[in-house]
Amino acid sequence: MSINDNASLDTSRMGGGGGGRGRGPVVAGGGIVGLIIAVILVLTGNGDMLNGGGAPQDTSAQGGDNRLAEKCRTGADAKKDRECLMVLGENSLHDFWSQQPDLAKALEGANQQFRGPDKVVVYTGQTQSQCGTASNQVGPFYCPVDERIFIDTDFFDIMEQQLGAQDGTLAELYVLAHEYGHHIQNVYGVLDEAQKDPQGASSGAVRVELMADCFAGMWIQDATQTKDANGQVLLTDISEADVKNAMGAAKSVGDDEIQKKSGGGVNPEGWTHGSAKARQAWLLRGMKAESVGSCDTFEVADPNNI
């Protein structure tokens, strides 16, 4: 994957935090086994889903915005630093989704304008979201209460070393694109389907996750067309090897693959994200999609078999 060294990075929609010890997270769903690339569905601001209570805390601790602004200025920085790569990814995703005609039409009908996530928060160790404690044990997630995405970039090492994903720029950006897809679902008003039906091979939760994979594929399809504020492209090439790595990342976080690695048998009744095959299939469908409607996982009888 080729990054334009001269592209300008915009950190204004980024946040930072972490480093605090805090309480160890008691993670609903079994930690990394159950919540990898998770969407945390807490639809009121009162609950702490991960720690069982406690007031929401500010996630902008330690001057994350200023820190990123100082070190993440150009595409060349994104090549050297994972946090800067997340900045570039956010910039590309914001440009892509802000120009989607289907989304624009839907928002116009609802008398709304496009809004990206409030922040994409990159951190180390632990930080607090209004959905609870964020850590690499939980995995990247989107919190709809504050409309923020949380990513500890150390998670990518876990994904590669423990889950068998291949190292690669697009594989890591796929994770961010998936979480951004949850925000788009929130904008569309379909995200809460996961909470209504939270478990099982054909559950609302699985359908929501596979739709987010499809949305990530839509971005991959047009990622080389996305531009910075000055009109320069952010990404100049996506190779077959890049796509293979992204597909491998999708496979590595399939529920069946995670269940196998945890030492148990495959149990579709416990799925929350979809099978490895389905995650790859919906990601690929997104890469070929002509509209958001192609990613409607609720229109198929079995989202794990398309």
C-alpha cells in the first residue's frame, strides 16, 4: 500500500489518552475472545459496560490532540508511526463517507448533515470512554454514547502475534474502517439492532458486524481516490497483497477462528461477529459494492452464507 508522503494530515478530529492504571477491566463477553473489534452498545450515559458502573470520564487526557498534531503532519509520518497511520486513515475515511451519495440523500431526507465520529481516540495502556474502560484487552471499539472510536495501536501486535493476522498497512486500516462503519450505522439508525439481538450466527449483532466489514470494503474500493484538505491524494496504490492482508485480518477475527484459538469447539450460538468466511465475504462484497444497499446484511436469510 502506497502512502503519499506529501499528503497533509488533519488531527483536529483525533483524540488521545491512556497511561493511567485505573481499574482492571472486567470485560463483558470474555475480553479479547468476545470483544475483538467490538461495538460497545450502551444507549444511555449512565452505565459502564466494562466495569459495572462509574461516572464517564474525559478521554482527552494527556493532550492527545496536541501530541498528535506535533508528530503527525504528513503522509511520510504515517509511514513511520502507527498513530499517525490512524490519523491518515481517519482523514481518508472522513473524506470517503462525507461524499457518499446514498448517505447524503438519507441525511437530507432526515434534515441532517453528515457528521463523522466526534473523535478517533488513539491511546496506550488504558483510557476511559463513556462506554467503559478501553484497553487492548477489549480491542478497538466504537462507543455510540460519545460517538468516539477507541484504538490502542498495540492491539495490532496482538492481532498479528496471537490471532495470526499478517502485518500490513491495509490490515491495520481495515480495523479502523470497520469501527468507522459502526459510526455510519449509528448515523443510519441501525446500530442498536445488535443490542436487541446480541448473540447467535444470524443475530442482529452478527449482522451489524458483517455490515461494518462491508462498509470497510466500500472504503477500500475507493481509498485511493480520497484526498487531504489541499486536494492531494492520501493513498496512491492498493495491491493484491494488501487486499490479501486485509482479508487475512478479517479471517483472524472471525468468531469460529477465535473460538478455536481459545481452545474450545466452534459454537455458532455464541457468535457475536460472524464466521471467518463471512467476515471475508462481506469485506469482499464491500470492495465490489455500488451502493450502501449492497451491504444490507438484514436482507439475507443467513449472513454467514452469501
